[in-house]
Amino acid sequence: MSDTLNKVITAFIGILIGLGGWTLGRTFELSTAQAIHQEKLAKLENNIEKVLAKDKEMQDQHTKLFEMLQEQSKSGKPHKMPNY
């Protein structure tokens, strides 16, 4: 009886150690994947900020152009267009 109990306890401890190792490996794998995704997300956010900045710049240029055209039409004299 004692011999069987020792074998069951040994098997149980072996299973627990195996599960612990698997859990640790899985945790490391998920942690690595999360770090990679966070890095990709940061790059995407950076690209979006650049695109939005360019869009804002284009909107500002269009606003200036429309203002110049309105001034030109009000004053009746030609206005030299700036080079962008």
C-alpha cells in the first residue's frame, strides 16, 4: 500500500512539474507576442501621426490659397501664387 501511494504521489508531482513547465513556457510565449504587438502598434501610431500632420499641412495650404484667391477677387489685382 505504501509503495503504491509513493508511486501515485511521485506521478502526481511529476505531472505538477510538467504543468508548471508548460505554463511557464506558455507565459513567456505570450509575453513575447505581446511585446511584438506593442512594438507594431507603436509604429502604426507613429505612421498615423505623420499622415495626420501632412493632412493638416495640406489643409493649411488650401486655406491660405482660398484666402489669397478671395483677397485677389476683392482687390481686383493679380496676386502671385506661392510655390509649395
